[in-house]
Amino acid sequence: MAAVIPELGRAQRLVVKIGSALLVGADGLRGEWLRALCDDVAQARQRGTDIVLVSSGAIALGRQVLGLPAGPLRVEQSQAAAAVGQIRLARAYEEALVPHGVTTAQLLVTLDDTTDRRRYLNSRATMQTLLGLGVVPIVNENDTVATDEIRYGDNDRLAAQIAVTCGADQLLLLSDVDGLYTANPKTDPTARHLPVVDQITPEIEAMGGDPISGLSKGGMKTKLMAARTAVAGGCAMAIAEGSVLHPLRNVAEGARVTWFLPDSDPHAARKRWIAAMKPKGEIVVDAGAAVALSNGKSLLPAGVSAVSGRFGRGDPVSVLDSRGARLAAGLVRYSSTEARAIAGHRSDEIESILGYPGRAALIHRDDMVI
């Protein structure tokens, strides 16, 4: 069966990664290019597509403002440049999208924010809320505080993790190349462009080189690592040459790219991930809650009759009926101590019981497998 090639214009939720070299030139921010990109973003939103932008450029902008020399920077210099550049980067996107009536938000994350389940749930909930409100989040690694052990180190892999976190069905890496080749096309005239990759084999991985521009850190190897993360999460990923004006429109109209294809959709992939976790506790629910769960509802504290085990927020738990039959598995939004305290109570009583406002659901339906 022939592979079904994704269409950018049909994306329900699209994450776009923008490399530093596309956004920042020798004379500073490439304003015309950014405005054209934001025109594309606004048009995609009008079609009903949720958009998340993962944008490099903060350090590149900041180092120009601070007059830092070309070449590698010391860690403290990079962090200072990021602190100066982040505010300018966020303002640039805001000013380019405001004429379209689009609200932007800035999200600065580290590796810990997406690998730690508690932080992951916080990040996911924040992005889901922003997207539900029609906001375009602008995401970047928090270079002002991230140290080596909590860094992604490149925004290709960060973009892939953000795509999985927010349940995107498509990820577009805008770069200085128009896709994956069998060899480096700049040095090998026999190199062939690959329009579709339906499986990332060792042979495919061997095709990744390390061409690095003066402003960007990522090479083809990091893009292949990003592709592996994206497709495992049910998200199709494309590598496209992004320096042209209106890069999203260019891809939608048939520009040459490489698509990496997933074998499932984001929803199914997430459910498989949750189902594969070893539960750290059990939550027993009453008959009414069991019916609600079977109808696709979230689990509210009012329907809980018992809690066992020791678990923290974000840990996997099993959901049982009154006879002990397993109904579901999910990521819980409260610790075991908190869950016992609010079991059987209405959601509007949570604050008075715990002393602080909590989330209405004990396990949200998006974090549950029936």
C-alpha cells in the first residue's frame, strides 16, 4: 500500500520549529521574513489549525545587542545573551501577529519540564489551555537557567518533544536544507533526496551528517533524533528549507521536503504510552463513576470510594470498580495523600479540604486509557 503523504494544510495541530539562521541575519532580525511567516501562521489559524512555534534566535539576537564576539560563547555569556534576546524575540513575534488579531504567549522550558511527569503534565495543561483560547505559544529552551544536565541543546529535539506533549499531528522543521539526502548534497553529486521516510532504520540514521551554520547548533543527526521522537508519538514530521518568504505556504503548495511518517495518530500513541506504565497505586470508583468513565468522561473525586498505594502527581495508577475489576489506567493529578483526602468530595470542595485550589479532575480523560 502506498504511503499517505501528510498535507500541511490539513494539520489539526502544527508545531513549527524556526532555526536561528532563518530568523537572525548579520544585520539583526529578518523582519520581512518574520512578517511573512506570521502571515502564514494567521492563515493556518483561520483554517482551524492550532499553531505552536518553537523558535531559536534568542542568543543570536542577544549577542548582537551586547556586542559579543562571533564564535563559541562561555556559558555565562550565552545565558546573558539569552536573557537579553528572549524579550526581544517575544516582542518581535507579538508585533508581527498583533495585526492579524493573534495573541501570543512565551513558554520557556528545560529538559526537566518534559521528562519529569509532573512538570510534563503542567506543560501539557498550559499549552492545551493556551491553544484552546486561540493563543499561539512561542516556545524556546530556557537558556538563562538551563545547565548541561537539564538541556536539550538544540531546538529540533525540543520541538519534537513539544509536538508530543501538546498532541500535534504534524511537526515542521524549517531549516537551511530541503530534506534528507542519501549523502551530503554539498559534497556528493550522487546524493539523492528522500521525499518520504516511513521507517527510521540504521541506514537512514547513517545518512545524518553534522552541517552546522554559524548561528545554529543542529545538524541532520539532531533532526533524525527529532523525527524518531515525533513519529513514536504519532506525529508526522517534515524537514523543509525555510529561508524563502512565506515558508508554510511554500510547503503547502508542494515545495520539496522530507516527510517522516508515524504508524499511528497522537491520541493512540499517547494511550499506548500510558497503558505500558507500571501502576503505582489503585483508585476504586463507584458505579456512577464507572459509567461516566465508559462514556469518555474524566474521573472526578466525587466518584472515588477508596485509594491505595503511594504515588505522586503525574504517576500512573489503575482504576478499579467496586468488585476489583480493572476499568482504566491513567496519570493521576494528585498525590496519594491528597487523593485520599478529597475522595468522595465534590470538586468545589477541594480548596477547603487541601487549603489550595486544585484541578477539578482526579484523572483527566486525556490522561486515561479505558
